Amino acid sequence: MAKEGLKAREIKRQKLVAKFAAKREALKAAGDYEALDKLPKNASPVRLHNRCKLTGRPRGYMRQFGISRVTFREMALAGKIPGVKKASW
């Protein structure tokens, strides 16, 4: 389980990216790289990192479900994810 501060920091980054997205696009289109440099570092979408919505785990993230592979496996085996069953061949 990730610390609450790490989860909060990631949410804060997402809000900052959304806030400056339009301004960033306008500055890129204009070619004004000096003004782009003055934007906050965390306003860049490159600094975002996908985290599990339930545990906050940064690695093994499954985009389709928004959770980590560990959480996915636990939930799938418990039958909490509809349409998912264990493979056998």
C-alpha cells in the first residue's frame, strides 16, 4: 500500500496538468519555449505516473482496469470483476 502522501501528490499533479493544458498547447503552437520553461515542472504531462486506484501501487498497472496486476488477480479470483475468469488450456 502506497503512502497517502504519494497518492495525494499524484492527484495534485493531475490537477496541475489539466489546469495548464490549454496554455501549454498555445505556447507550443506559438513556439514560445521561454514561456513554456516558466510553467511549473509538475504541469508537464510527462511527469504523471499511473497508479493503482485501490492500493496506489506504481508498477504493474493495467490501463484497461485502472488497477495493479496484484489487485486485479485478487479481485478476479474473488469474482469481483465481471467477465474475467481464470484461463485454462
